[in-house]
Amino acid sequence: LIIALAQAIIIIYMVLAMQFNSFLHPMTIMIALPLSTVGAFGALYLTGDTISIISMIGMITLTALVVKNSILLVDYTNTLRERGMERSQAVLHASPVRLRPILMTAVTTILGVLPVALGYSAGGEARAGMGRATFGGMFASTLLTLFIVPVAYTLLDDLQGKIKNLLKKWGK
């Protein structure tokens, strides 16, 4: 399952690189993945669950769910920049505008996985680890993504500018 998780991350990166025509913006988007693992492991620890096959399936599912919030933020920021807005203004404008869609999708996902996390069903206790990992990961990543992704966007955009300047200097 570790290999499946690594493959999921690689595939997500490749799809995002094609979608954004950039190697750097997918890194900005995927910064949410480590944030989600903190929440997933934290939820498993707090509930006394272990890392099992079932909880790892929840973590693999979490990779796709978590990236969605960052995509909403970065895509709208890029759209504003294409319309001529300066980077800092675009980031400051995109975050409040995309807050509502991010919260709506995250809250529905968290509430949707809650019955699984609580183990309500026949054999539900066996699947509870998956729900708890997904619940904790979505909760932590949603809160942290709203603050970390805009900062990462500006830092990685600065890095991209420095790399372009370096390449221009070497190209002369």
C-alpha cells in the first residue's frame, strides 16, 4: 500500500503538471498532502487505532480529496493573474473568494465520512480506521491549507522567477 500511495502521488503530480503547464504549481498544490497526513495520523492516535490496511486505504483516498482544495485556490489565483492582477493582490483576493467553496466541499466530505469513522453499520468497526484517517486528514488539511497554500504559492513563485533569471543569465 505504500507503493500504491507513492504511485497515487506521482500520478496526481503528473496530471497537475499537465493541467497547469507548470512543474512548480503542482508542488504548491501538493503541499497539502503532508498537512493531511498529520491530521490522519493524529486522528488514528487519538482514537487508539493502528496503521492498518484499512487506514492506509483511507490515506490513499485522502490524497485526491485533499488536493482538491488547493486546486481551487491556485487555479483562481492563476486566473486572476492572467487577467492582469499582481501576484500579491491575486493571492489576497483569491483566498476569501474561494473560502466558501473550499469549506462547503470539505465539510460535506468530513460529514459524509463521519458514519464510517464512528463505525455505524454491520462490521463498521473494521472500516472505522479508514473513516477516522480520512476525517482527521480532511479536517487538518482544510484548516492548514487555507493558510499554507497562499504562502507556498508566493514563495514558489519567487523561486520560479529566480530560476528564470538564472537561466536567462546563463543563456547569454
